[in-house]
Amino acid sequence: MAETASKIRGKIRQKKREATGRGRRPKTPRPRIGVFVCQCGGQVSSIVDVNELTNYAKTLPNVVYAEQMNFPCSRLGQEEIVNAIKKNKLERVVVAGCSPRLYEPTFQRCVSQAELNPWLFEMANIREFASYCHQANPKQATEKAKDTVRMAVAKAKLLEPLSPIELPMTKKVMVIGGGIAGINAALDLADMGFKVYVVEKTESIGGYMALLDKTFPTLDCSICIEGPKMVDVGRHPNIEIISYADVLKVDGHVGSFKVKIRKNPRYVIAANCTGCGECRDACPIEYPNYADMYLGVRKAISPPFGQAVPLTHTINREYCIECFKCVDACGAREAINFDQKPEEIDLEVGAIIVSIGYSMYNPSDLEWTGYGKYDNVFTALEFERLILAAGPTGGKVVRASDGQKPHSVAFIQCVGSRDINRYEHCSSFCCMYTLKHAVMLKEKYRDDIEVYVFYNDMRSNFKGYEEFYNRAQKSGVKFLRVKLENRKILEDPQTKSLTVSGETEDGKPVTAHADMVVLANAAIPQQTATELAKILKIPLTPEGFFVECQPKIRPTDTDVPGIFLAGACQGLKDIPYSVAQGSAAAAQAAAVLSKNVWTVEPLVAQVNEEMCSGCRVCESVCGYNAIAVENRGDKALARVKEGLCRGCGICSSACPMDAISMPNYSDRHIIAQVKAVMGRGDKT
């Protein structure tokens, strides 16, 4: 055993000597390197002296060609690079420009066209690391750019050709969340011929859109638009709805995600339930309905609303008195099962779309609003259910205190949103749904009602929105512009009417008396987003929205290949925007699913089995579950799951035996860059 340990230590010392340059090692080849310096349309050249930088690059070891270009990422620019590679017989390429996160794949494809291995390319980020951060000091920016290019050339010299890794593809997809974005994504993918699983946490798909009365700016019926799509999802032969369910676990990688889902008990067998409603009619127990924002009630056995999909009833065991009248009334006879248990389902899919939507802030902790304290202060979604014909009051807008129609209504904008003490973000669609409510009230009751809107900014920035704002003004809605701070709502304890006060930008007081107040409370990230982000291993913003790969050119992608975002969970957006992003996510997922194999970059960890001691340090530090120690014969060895590895290199740096390395990011590559920036690089 001691002899074995001695041999291992000897190998470690030899490896370190090779990495640091001490001791004998084979002579390093001297490849022909070309450097292309990007002016970036002035974003670089306005700060960095690109002429000086290009001339400097020509003096670096192994650089046989260097030139500056305005847009090397353009078609003409890439053609020039390809021609330069062939003409000068370049064996390595360095592009000094912007972030490799944006354009590294572009230039890898470019060098491939010149029959050069794409992993013999290196990118020097002189835009973010030099031009942007040293704008006040061009000379310093130029020197920083020289350092960056020198490091890139030192690494490029040691790059080795790599081969991509191919993974099998499962032609199925899971859509998490059945709101309008998820519905659209599911239908698009199903129409393309892919099997789609729609996993919905609540009893029915549809999301918030299914609970709305009208949609802005056209004021057409919300459920009339979404209802047929919901039915299409329920009837599509390629779609399976798994509602009233939670995603428990996701393992695997693009092409082969292993998913575990818990299907919660409804105590009604979905396959046997016809949705006839006879059990509901027989049930004597009612309880507050979340679909009505708890302003209305539902039976202890019932669907959440009449257009629910699937139209399977659910028994709420907290309220059920087990009188079994539902069992007696059930025409299917076999549909009700009080012994039903949670069911775990295992799926394998090739891609995942996350579309879990958003939640609404409860403003009861904002004392100035009086919400939860004053009877006639409502949130916007509560008001939506009041004005809805299928809502708890049959579409009659009434006060909670006396059931009477209000003759004046005040809408308060930005309640909790754009607030550094609550939520700093704008909720995106509040201005427009307030305009919708205001217009509906004025056009229905005309001179019989006064409508006030207390606002700071009116954001009507999409197609038809400004015209809708003008329509509200012409209908007689009174807009009162006030500062977000110093707003207050007070109640007359006798009449239960309310006084809303604020202050204009120039300090003048503004007051309005109203029979009812409606708060545009903030839309916020879904409460389940944090847990789901951990399961999927994708990051969240500080507010709690899912982080896209690149906000401008890859807004539906995540950093995990094969997982895509759609709808308000990525950032708050209205219905048309959510529908568009649902289709975009479906298109991205289809691009993955349409392949027979998925190609993965070969920048994954590699284990030297002779040096691995099976200590499990690598396993404990990996954030992607991409490495595991397994018994192979009489020895425990680390094994890398290539589809999961993200090439972060943490396992390599943590390994006490130096048994793990990263292709083209080994100690030799890093030390060569460090030596280069310290001025002690190879001068020959």
C-alpha cells in the first residue's frame, strides 16, 4: 500500500513539473497563429488604439499574420478570415473583439469552414475587459488589450484539436406550466409531431388568462380566446395533461432528461369522471374558491371553474364531511375514490419548457392601502372576478360592505411595484388592465359613475395601447398624476366610503372620494420558482425570475442546454408577448428534438483513472451532478457524465490528486497565460 501511495505521489510531482515547465518534457510545437482585431463599429476602436494593438500582435511568438477588421462577425468579415486562414496556412486563430459568450460559436463555425478544428480558436475579449472598463483612459485600455491578446496567443499555441460528443435524443418534451404561454408552446410542438407532457400545478390549465373577463386593448372575451386552445390541448393526440401535479426531480441532460412527477390525489378517478356535475349539485358543503379570488364559493367536490381543462372534479378533503352524497349521485359510479393516494410518475424527455407564469403580491402589509382592513378596497384581480359575467356576482360590480353598486371608483397604480421597499420592477401590464377596467366601467355606466386613476407614469407602449389610453380619456376617466410616495386611503367608518389622497410632482395635494378603490398590486415571480430553479439547476434574478441565456439574442434559452423559458416566469409580459414567446420556445425546443443525436462541446472534465483515488471530493463540489464515483472492479473511480458536465472546471481545481483535467483549460494553458501577462512568456 505504501509503495502504491509513493507511486501516486511521484506521478503527481511529475505532472506538476510538466505543468509548471520544470523538468524535461517534449518540445512544444510552434503552430502558425493568426490574430484578427475587431474595431467593433467604434465600440473598441474609439477607446483602444487598434493600429497599435494589431502591430503589437504581429510581434508575439508564433503570430504569422495579424490584421484589424471592422466587423469580423459579419458575413464578409468571416469570409475574409476563412481566406486568410487558407492563404497564410494558419493553424490557430485568435479574434480580439467582444465577449466569447456572444460570438465564440460564430467564429468556431467560421474556422471550421476553413477546414480548421473549431477548438483551435481562442477569443480575446478586449471590448468588455479593455474598452468598456477603461473609457476614461484610452492608453490604459490599449495596454490592457495588449495583455489580453498576449494571453490569448499564449493559450492558442497550446490548444489541441477536439471532437464533439454525441448524445441520443428522446423525441418527447415536457412543458411545466399550463398558462397561455405553455399552451401555445405545447400546441406548436404537438402539431410538429412531438409527444408533449403538460405538467400543471393547479387543477386546470389556463393560468390567469382563464380567470379574466376581457383583454386589452380590444376588449374581447378572454376565455372565448383561450378556451378553444385549452380544449385543443385536452383533445390533441400528442398531448398528455398531467394536472394537479408537482415536479419533484429532474436528472439527466439534453436529449435524456429523467423526470419524477407527483400527481396529487383528487379523490376522483380522472379516466372515469365525465364532468357532468351531478356530484357537485348533490354536495351540501361550500368553501371559498381560489379561482374567484376567494370572493365566491365552490362545492367540496367540483372543478375550479366551468371551462376547466381537464374537467375533472376534485374533492377538498379539508371541507368534505364524507356524507357520500356525491358517491350516490355519481352517474359513473366508479369515478369517486376516497382512498386515492399520491402517484409518482417517471418520464423521459429530450427537452423542457418552463412556463410557470407569475403570482400577485398581497398588499395587506402596505398599511396606507387599507387592503384587508377596509371592506371596499379590492385588488385588480378581485375586481376582475366581480366584473366577469361568470364571476361570483354575475358580473355586477358591488361593494363588499353593502352589496350596492358604487357611483365612484378610484384605481391606484404601482401598489408594491416600482417600490424599493417592496418590488423595484415595473409589473408591465398594470397600466393597461387598469385602463381596461376604467373603460369598461365608464362605457357601461356612463355618467352614472365617476372613475379616477391615480398614476405616476402611464406606460402604453405596444400596438393599440396608446389609442386605448386615448379612448379612456375620451370616455371621461379622470387621470390624477401623483408621486408614488405619500399616497393614502382612509375610510369613513359610517358609510364605508373612501378618500384617496396624494401629492403632485410640484407638491400640490390631490384628493378624490370613492365608493370603491381598486389596487394595481404588483405582479411578482411565482412562489414555486425558487424550488423549481434548484431542481432544474437554472439561476434566478434577485427578484426571482428565471435567467435567460442572453436577453437580446437568446431570450428563451437557459444556460442548461435543452431547457427553455416562455412567458412571465422569464420576465413580466402581457398576453400577446407571452404567446409569442411560447411559440419561440417551442421552435427552439423543436430544433433540439428534431435531431437524432445532440452534439455537445467536448469541453468536459476528463479523469485520469491511474491517478484517481476515489476520494469523492469532485463529486461533492460539482453543482451539476455531472461526476460520480463508482466501483470498477476493486477500485473506486470518478466518472464524468458528459451530457451534464458544463466545463466549469471546479472538480479539476478541487481534486487533491490532480486526476481531473479540462481539455484546452489544463494547468499548462492557465500557467502559459499567467506567464504571458507577467511578461515572462516564450520570447522565441
